[in-house]
Amino acid sequence: MQTIRQLGKLIAPLSLALLAACQTTQGPGAASTASTAPAAQSAPAPAQPSATPARPDAGPAQAQGAAVAVYIADTAQQTGWTPVSLQSGTLYVNPQPIITRSDLSGVQAGSNKQGDGLLALELNEQGKGKVSDATTQNPNKRLALVVGRTLLAVPSYSTPVTTGQLIFAVGTEENATAAARAIAGVPHEEGGAAGAAAPAAR
């Protein structure tokens, strides 16, 4: 991936319509634990999200990026899908991710005008095709975002997702920034200006 960037406060409503019906687990930014969230199969060991700003020279941390994956999920039981207990009930998650780190070209963090934290995954052409195919074949389901071993968001979709960016509401802007840094592999001890570019692990 290329960089961590701040989305800022002026994200167009159309870009949010895609994943507008987001539900986070256990309140803003909280999520299910490692024992219930599917693990990203092709990503490195999970890293804890940090609250330290990204740095342009964070290159040595590339291999330390948290696992990131997006799965198809549903609130109705599906044969062979993994049940995940949430405060609002049980979510059934297809154990095969549709998106992993290799399908991303970048990650952004920020907030909308209401102050909700947003995490945007920028998809490469391969990732865009995977999401389009999966959401076409599985209509009216949900996209489960897992960063590290934490389920961050499970928004629903009603039409196939064909854009090059997935935007998830993750509670607060701090949650979004911490998750973006974790994905990018920016260690918590690094300092610098918020929103600075930082290479992310492939």
C-alpha cells in the first residue's frame, strides 16, 4: 500500500452512501475479541492500534502492519459460516475473506461532518473486482471489517459494491486513525504530525 492520509471533515455524502448502514459492535469503536473474529489468512500477526501520529519515515515498520480483511457476513444463519457473538445478536461470517492486504492500495482515516470516525480502504483493481463479484453473488448481506483480531464494523449493502474505496464507520476519528496506523504498520512509539504519509505493509 502507499500511504495513510486524513480524509478530513468534508467527505461527500455519495461516498458514504455505499456503507451507510454501519453497525459497530459493543458501542463506538469496540469490537469482538480475537476468539470470535475470523483471522485474515494471508496477513501478518496482528498489531495493536496505536494513538501516535504517522511519520513519513515509518518504512522500517512495513512488516509490522496489522492483519486486515473484509468478509461477507449476515445476521441470518448460513451453512458453513462462522457465528460471531455481538451485543445485538449473532453475526454469521463467511470464513473466506474477500479482501486482504494484497487487495489494498492505501488506507485513510478521518471523520464526517457529524464527527463519526471513518476508515477508508482503497482497493487496487484486483480488490475492486473481488468486492464487486462477492457483493453481486451475495446480495443484501454485510461487509465485516477485521483489523488485527478485532471486528470493527459490519455495514450492510443493498446493491453490488463497485467503487474503488470501502468506507467504514468505526466510532470515533481516534478509532479510525488508530486502525489506519495499525494497518500501515506505524509503531506506537513513532511520533510526528497527524496525517503524514506513511508506507504500509503489503
